[in-house]
Amino acid sequence: MAARAVILLSGGLDSATVLAMAAKDGFECFALSFRYGQRHEMELRCARRIAAAAKVQQHIEVPIDLRTLGGSALTSNLPVPKDRSTDEMASGIPITYVPARNTIFLAFALAWAEVLASRDIFIGVNALDYSGYPDCRPEFIVAFATLANLATRAGVQGEGRIQIHAPLMNLRKSEIIRLGLAMGINYADTISCYDPAPDGKSCGRCDACTLRLAAFATCRTADPIAYVDNAAATHR
């Protein structure tokens, strides 16, 4: 009987790749997504498509209203930064950081893992090509794994150590894309944009779009998703 794994599935490129990796490693996959008041809810539609294509055992969407707390351009009406250089992205924590988001998401994943008798949680965080979020660093993942084994029945009773898998942590975005394409992932089902248009097209100008487009250009592969201005996005 295959071991069960909980996969945090946002609908983005990274989480789609992590889901495929977990399935390839033989895990029985359970996908977990969140409707947390994000302005880019298009990602939930993508998460549903990705989960269906991967034939996961179960896909749950958990509603959490982080707009109540605010503090981020993704959960408020604050403007999303656009057209920033790589140096600007590396200079500090941007307003698109959602306070404690990955801590909250991993806590829910940990709870579901206990219910499922799962000892494995997968998350698509990355510490190389990213926007400087503190909860995407390896130190955070190590610390949460320690917490997971202190704060759960399974950990306390010695029923097996809970592992937080972050297999993309030390990969460039272009390396992630190459890995995913080799596994047959259809990246047309994903979205990375922080500020998509009402029709679901990506803006092509936010940090997430900039990093994604640069990575596809490095791979010399066309990004299969639609952008507000495809001509401009293709040549960024």
C-alpha cells in the first residue's frame, strides 16, 4: 500500500511540479488548496485542473479569510509592484508577502496529514528564484518539521516522523521547468501571476510573471499561458 502524502497545491508552476514529483515517487497524493481572500483566485481554477489531471485521491479547498488581517497586496487593494528588476526583488521583503502564509498553510496540511495517517507533506517553496519571502527559506522548513514532530500525536507517540518535503528549494526556476517538462507536466494549466486580468490572463509585469517569463526564456521554451500583452511578455 502506497504511503500517503499531503501536497500543498496553489495552482502555480512550482506546486504542480511538486505534485508530479510526489506521484512519481510513488506517494498516494492528497492535494490541499486555500481560498484565502487572494486577489489572484484564478489560481484555484488552475489547482482544480492540475489535481484532476494528476488524478489525486482527494482535493480539498479550505476557506480562510486573510483579508481580515490584511498586510499584503495579495489580500488587500494595495497595488502589486510591477516591472521590478532582479536586484530590486532581492533588496527586501515585498508588499506581496502574505504574513505567515506558509506557516498557516503547513499547519492545515499537518492537521490533514494526521487525519490521513500520513507522514509526508510536500510544499513547492524555493529559495533561489523567488521574491524574498521569509517563509520560503530552508531554515523555515527545518523549523516547521521540528514543530510538526513536537506538536502531533504521531510525533509524540513515536508513530513515525513527519517529513516536510521541499524538493525545489535549491533549484532555479528554469531547472524546475525543465524537470516538469521531462515529467510531462502541462504548464498551460498553471498560473503564477499576482495580479491577473478579470479574464484570467497574466499581467506579465509582477515579480512572479517576471521570474516565470525569464525562466521559460532560459529554457528556450514558450510559456504556454496567456498574458495581457503576449507580444510584450514574450520579449521581456
